[in-house]
Amino acid sequence: MDGVPSSEAKVFSDVLPACPVVALPAGVSRLGRSLSVPSLIVIERGVITVCNAPAHGSRLVLLDLGPGALTPAPRAEDAVRALVDSCLTVVPGAVYGRLMALPALSRVV
């Protein structure tokens, strides 16, 4: 994480192991609402897309993300799809709040 002091990066790396991890095999999609109500998602491994999930019409790709990427949680109705076998860390609200209290880290996120 460029621009983040090592002390803040350490807090980040210390809290991630306590967060839930979701494995998504290639081709599998999950709705945002099924990801344990995250505030932030960290892509640990693989490549995912986040798409809107309209009731009618075609999907629109909102994001393509690879290893090391951070993204705010998708909306409940959006779909997260693994393009290859992927692993996501789901950062819940309480942990997210703790991380956002760190000035440099909050600017990166």
C-alpha cells in the first residue's frame, strides 16, 4: 500500500486474518447480499467482476479487480463473479470503522 506508513499497514495486515474469507471458484457468482454484509472487500487471489443485476436487460460490468485490490462492498443486488478461482476477504463494518480511523489508510481506501 503506497503512501501508508508501516504502522498503519501493520494494523491492516493484523486485522485481516480475523475477517471472513470467501472462496469463489471460476465462473461462480454471488450476490452482494450474500457476502456477510461487508463494508470492504479485499481481493486476495484471482480476478473478479462486479456487475449490476438488473431485473430486465443485460448486466453492466461495474468493476474488474485483481489481487491486492480493495473495493467498497457491492450493493446487495449487485453480483460478484469470479473469472478465475478467487479468494476474497470480507471486511465487516466494525473492522472497517477501525481501519478508517487510520488517516493514511482511509485515504487509500
